[in-house]
Amino acid sequence: MKKVLTIAGSDCSGGAGIQADLKTMMAHKVYGMSVITSLTAQNTLGVVDIMDVTPEFLAKQLDCVFDDIYPDAIKIGMVSNPELIAMIVKKLSEHPDLKIVVDPVMVATSGSRLLADNALKILKEQLIPIATIITPNIPEATVLTNIQIASKDDMLEAAKQIASWYEGYILIKGGHFENRADDLLYYQGNSYWLEADKIDNPNTHGTGCTLSSAIASNLALGYSVIDSVKNAKAYLTGALNDQLNLGHGSGPLNHCWNMK
């Protein structure tokens, strides 16, 4: 069985973070493991509080995983402060040739900020460069580039700017547009558009976590980056189409829709 590790925050309401990641991994029939960066008190209405683990405890979690059950792919999600980012980079640098998906989580679906102001620099300069693929949504791509993205041309311009300092695959997700959900996969001057209609579903809590974990699962299963992204987008589309409706805000997905 293939093994996938998520390094991310915990969502007590189960819709995002490591909970969404592990559900997604199970739906892909891979063995999921989790290293927790932060505990969050949150639900579909928003984030109430965040409590980070210490860098030392984060390192111990990573050592325990790598010393026993070596992952075939890794997904990195919410890492809120620069000390934790630095520790992740340090520990993962001990293991070359890893397949790494970085979801540069900055703001929750509810609008709550999840990245400390002083963490953006190290995120760009140290964490993103070790990734096989990064998966920013439009607001995150805007933060990374200072480009106000309002069209597909803007998405392409943002991808080109990111590619000037990052050599891996760039997936800019277009789900924040009103009428379409077209994503751009960009790599070394080549553009691949994954076009899709916008699904009428207000419940999108954890979609970014889910997509990045699905990509990591597909990479672990041996698919190429392009096919992993295509498969992950199809899986997420199915989860949104399932129309699960829980909570009083932007609700979670049914991660096991394909196991019915």
C-alpha cells in the first residue's frame, strides 16, 4: 500500500486540515499519516483560535514517521509561523527526491487569516522551492505575486511571475471566479488549462486541503503530475456535486462520495 503524509493543521470540525486530508487519502486507497503543525478551534463559521505546536515537537513527529513508515508523497498545508516552516524545510531536506505538494494556506474559506505576517518571506524563499507542485488559489496567488487576478490572462501572468523564482509545477485554482472553475497548471513555460463549469454549491469548506491531498495521493500511486492534477480535480468535482450540507456556514465536503 502506498503511504502519504500530511503536514498541516487540525480542524476540530472535520472539514479541512488533516481531517480532510486523511479522509481524502482513504478515498484514494492510500495509507494516510499526519504531522500536526497547529490545533485550530474552528467550524464552518470561522476560526476561533489557533495554537501552534513547538518546532521541537514538530521535528519529533516527523522523525517518528520517517524512521518507521516512509511516505511515498507528502502534502504540506497550514503552517502558520516561520519557525515551523524552517523546521519542516530542515527535516525534509534530509530526505531528497520526495514528491511534495505545497498548498500555501494563508486564509481559510471563512476568511480567517491563517498565516502570520512574518511567515510569508520564508514560505516563498524556503518552503515553496522544495515542492514538486504548489496549489495556490486566486487570493493566495495574489499575495505571492501582488497581481490582482480578475481573469484567465491574470492567472497566466501570475504563474509566469511565480515561475521566475520557483522551478516546479504551479496550479492556480480558479474556483473564486463567479461563473467558471478553470484551473491553470503551469510548468517551464507550458500552460495546461483544466476547464470546468462552476458547481452551484456554497459548501466549500476544505476544498483546497482536499484537492492538494488528492494530488499527493495520485502522485504516490505513480501518476504523473499532470494526470494527478486531472484526477484530483475530477475527485473534488464529484465531492462538490454530492451536495453534502452540514453546519451553519460554508459546510464540508463528502470526501467518501466515491465509496458509496
